[in-house]
Amino acid sequence: MQVVGIKFKSVGEVCEYDANNLQIKTGDAVICESDGGLLYGIAETDVKEKNTDGEYKKVIRIATENDRHKLDEIRKKEADAILIAKGLIKKHELEMKLIDAEYSFDMTKLAFTFTAEGRVDFRELLKSMASEFKTRIELKQVGVRDEAKILGGYGSCGRQLCCSNHLRDFEKVSIKMAKDQGLSLNPSGINGVCGRLKCCLSYEENDYVAALQNMPKLNSKVKTPDGEGTVTFNNVLKDEVSVKFINEDGSYSIKDYALGEIKFDKYKQ
């Protein structure tokens, strides 16, 4: 079977489709079938042969100039649908935040995405929407990370949010990653615009973990050219260790050493 990878969102999953004997190349706009109606997508790969007995949905055709104009009109209708839907949500006094609306290409389905603190009984809202838009309605609740991915924006680094720029999936991120990298645990520094831990904390985690295996643990004792002291910080990027010494008068001082200047038994750390 000839298959081709199709993407339907700028940053989203690439789905394999039956190429339907069409000469599709990477970057081509195509119209595809789906359970929710026709979809407009972009080919992420060239057509390739695949040995499979599975069933694949088909690419209907390569998009025409008229299809592109129609997509522009659909986008305008989606913007109008959001305004109307927000009014219906207010009318039904529901605690939900609408963030996106998306028509299928044949406009047989209109999907709304929203966030909410808890579960929302939107049965009456659904009836009102079906009556207003005269098409099949789908309401999907997502979390705050998905909201950031859909709406986009810029992070504290000054660059476009990773989730809306190139990340197809959310990887697991933990507070341990921030600790491994010696970052301040102040939420304003390690949380993204979504209020959750920044996705980028996971990018270099494996390198930090590997490097820390060759460095002394915090609060452990090490031998330096100036005597024995206690480790207060590991600078992984510089291969340096900050060591605290207690002075005779009870005060303390901290000095930085290159990793090769200190001695410690890493197997007893």
C-alpha cells in the first residue's frame, strides 16, 4: 500500500493516510476523509510503500486553489462561531473558558475546545449550539498546557512557546529536573505561561544527570587544596564545585574549585 503522512494542525500529530494513487509530495495541501467529515491537511512526507494489512483512511484529492479560498472562509466562520458560542456560554451561566473552534472542511462538524476548573454539564449548551449552528457539535475539555499550545505566545526566553512551535507531544516534566540543573525553585522562574513546569526543563536533563554522576553530592565532604569542606553547589556547565569552609571565628567562606582540584569518593556519595 502507498501511504503518506498528513498533518492537520501546525504543530500536531502526523497521521498516515492511504495515498489513493495520488502523486503527493511533501508540502502539498490535500483533502482527506475522517470520521468527523473532510479535513484539510498538509503532507509531511512523500508517498512511500508500506507492507500492511491495516485499514487507512484515504486522501480524497490534492487541494485546489478553490479549496484554499474555502479554507480562508471557514477560518472566518470559526472566528464568528467563537463569539456566538461565548454568548451562549454566558447565557447558560457556565464556568468554562472557550479557547478554539474548528469546522471540518465540509462543515458537517464544528468542534469547540474549552478549559474549566472541573467537570461541566454542557448538555443544554450543546442543544443551543446545535440549534444555532445547524451542524454536528463537539465540545472538548482540555488542560492548561493544551490551552497554551492552541493559543500560542512567547516564553520568558523571548522565543515562541515550544508547545505551539515544534513540540508534538508533552513530555513528563518534574521538579527534580529543576533541582538537577541547579535552578531556583521559584515558580516564576521554572513555570511556563501555562502555570506548569516548563517543557524545556526536560531537554538537557539526561546530560545533567550524567554529569552529576561524576560530581560530589550537595552537603557532602570533599578534600580541596585548602583543606576539607562541604559542597554547596555543583556548576555542571563549568565543571566547578562550590565548597564551604568554617573559619576559626565561626564564620564561613565559600570558594569555587575545578572538579579536578578536589577529591571525593563518588561511590560513597
